[in-house]
Amino acid sequence: MKNFIITLVFAFVSTAFYAQGAFDKFDGQDDVTSVIVNKKMFDLMSKVKVDASDKEMQQYISLIKKLDYLKVFTTKNPKIEAEMKASADKYVKTAGLEELMRINDGGRNVKISVKSGATDSQVRELLMYVDGVKGDETVLLSLTGNFDINEISVLTDKMQLPGGSDLKKASKGKK
């Protein structure tokens, strides 16, 4: 029984570490642009004083209080694009994410997967992979926290994230 408990604990701990490090290999690579924002930065950003009449900014501050990590990796390098796709596909399977939506727009493929929270619109993790086509960048975006999918459009507007228009479609599609 003791071995079973140790094995169970190890499985949960290794999954948590994998979630943090699944895409870290792309950070610092040549031909990869990365943006990584952690919980501490979101906490600092949420302390900004906001005019009470600015409802959109208040929504933004409310959302960033709920976020833990944002990782965005972009590249135009075909070899790295293939690695990103393989990593994203593997992570979706191993982390228990479910597909939220898929978009094919002029050969550009977008996949958005989520790990749901307590309600249908609550999300604990969002993963978006955008295939680069004809010189466009490939985008891999990972967002963790405990937020409502309908709040994502506020984040994409304020942070001007790559693939933000696709995330807006996801937030409109899951109301």
C-alpha cells in the first residue's frame, strides 16, 4: 500500500512539473521569439490603479488576478515548427486537455484546447497552436490559471498576443 501511495504521489508531481516545462525547451532557442509572464508579474500588474469609469480596464485587471502563467512561442523555422506541433499534440494527450475549437482559414490551422474548471465556461488551462503557413509565424500559446473563457478577448486586446483574433473567436464560441 505504501508503494502504491508513493507511486500515486510521484505521478501527480511529475505531471505538474511536466505542465510547467513542456514547452520550456523553446525558450531561448534561435529563431524562436518567446514571451513568458509568471504569477508574480500578473500580481504586480493587477495592483495598477484604474479609473473607476474604465470598465474594460477593470475587466482586464480582474482577469489578470486569475492568471498563473502565460507562455507564447513564435517561429518561422520549419524544423522548430514541427517540434512545436509535436510537443503541443503530445501535451494535449498527456495533460488531459479537450479540444475547444479548430479553425482552418486559408490553409492556416488553429487548434485551441482547454482543461475545464468548475463550470463549463471556467478554464484552468488553455493551449493554442497556430500552424504558420506561407511565411506566417507558427504560434504556441499556453495560459494557466482559473479564468472564464469569455474574458479572453479582454486579454488579447490589452496584451496584443499573437493569435489573439483566434482566441477572441474561442471566447465568443463558448458562451
